[in-house]
Amino acid sequence: MQMSAFRALHIGAQYDLIPITPDELKSGVAQLVAKRYSGWNVTVPHKASIIPFLDEIETAAKVSGSVNTIVVREGRLCGYSTDGYGLQMSIKESFNIDINEGRFLFWGSGGAAAAASAHFVNSGAKEIILVNRTVEKAQELKQKLQEISANANIAVYQPHQLSELAVVMKKVDVAIQSTSVGLNSADPISIPLEILCPSLNLVDMIYSETTLLGRARKSGLNVIDGKGMLLHQGVKSFEIWTGKKAPVEMMREALTSNGR
Ligand code: ATR
């Protein structure tokens, strides 16, 4: 996806895949700098642990404690999270809903939900609802989000509060499945189907078709997987690195033909 964008804009850059274990992160970052990489993405499990090695970090990434894009500017390492933007664009493309017009429910309160919900609060979402098995983690995320905007409207629920959640689901514009449940085909369905109403828009951040998505689609919901988010987080990373508008359709084509 990134290579096709570089080629399309005649930028002589190389996007490499470099495995780095958690133990090697500090020396790995030093090596990337020594090799004069202009920027890079990091993914799980480095999105939080890379932060101490950065010189600057944008607000939403700082609050959520999650970075996926680094650019080197005059020798300084600057960190961003483009995951929230990726989700924003995916929702806009598929459901034609703008963040500042919507109420969003995040099922899960881990790193993925934190990065995206921080961007959503920063962009003026009307309401954010956090649902998490470990309620303390959702409360902690709520507090962090409230640091971005003290006036933000944020509610916390636990997955077993089914009757309350069935009511909540009726007023949200988009529900976002952000837990890791569903990554394996044998996983149970994370969100109980009985609380999903047919008018709901549902995103599963997982890139492939999950059992949840299949069942929800059959029940008439509008559903999308995480591929649109993957595309648009990459688009934003490209624009941060190059300062140029990304060739979105070319990147989409590359992503699709890659079988992701
Ligand atoms: P990521 O960066 O992918 O978000 P993470 O930070 O480890 O990964 O967060 C994983 C999320 O999936 C959390 O919301 C986690 O819930 P807890 O905070 O209660 O652990 C959720 N999750 C993982 N396995 C789960 C399961 N079996 N049932 C319910 N939630 C689960």
C-alpha cells in the first residue's frame, strides 16, 4: 500500500518490514535513526512502549498512550496516532457520518479503543460510550478522555448490563467492536446479538470477516470490517511523512490486491 503510493507520486522511498522484539525496541529505534529512515509505523506491541523514545507527541496520541506513526523532523522523533483518523474516514465513507454529528459506542477499552476514542473526543463527538469487561480500564480511559475535553459526554458500561445496553444501542450512530475477540475464527461473538438493533451501523476493527459481522449482517445491520480503517490510517501516515496528498484509490487497490 505505501510502496504503491510512493511509486505513484514518484517518491524514491522504501517501506520495509522490520521485526523488532519488545526487548530490542530501544536499540531498534536507534538503528532506524542511524540508518536515516525519515519515518516509520509501529504496531502491536510497540504502540505504547515506543513513547519514551520520542521527542514530541501529538495530543490525542499522548492522552491515549498510543502511537503508530513516527516522523523524523530535524533529528527529532515526532509521534502521531493515525488510527482514529482511519476509523473516522472509514465511517464517513461507509455510513456518511461525521464525528461531530455522532454518538459512538466502543466495545472494548484497550489500546485500539483508546487511540480511536481520543481522536473522536478531540474531533468533537457528541457522545462516547465505553463498554469493557474490566470496568476499571474503561473508567481510566474515560478519565483520560476527559483530559482532552472536560465537557465531553462519556459513559461507561459493563458487557453484562444487557438491558441498559439494549437501550443505549438504539441511540448510538455507530458501534465499534475494538476488542481482540474474533481474531480467531473459534472465538465467541464479542457483542451479544440481542442488543443490536437492525438500524445500527457496526464496525469491527478486525481486518477480516468475523462471526459477529456475518451474523449482524444477516440480521440486517450495516456492517464494515477494519480494512477501511487500515487503509485510511496508512493514508494519514503517508501524508504525515511526505506532506503530500496521498493517492487514496491507488492505496486501496494495492491493499485489496494484497488479499488483506
Ligand atoms: P488492543 O491494543 O488490540 O486494543 P489491548 O490493549 O490488550 O489490545 O486490549 C484488548 C481489549 O480486548 C480490551 O478491551 C480487553 O478487555 P479487558 O480490558 O477486560 O481485558 C478486550 N478483551 C480481550 N479478550 C477479551 C475477552 N475474552 N472477553 C472480553 N474482552 C476481551
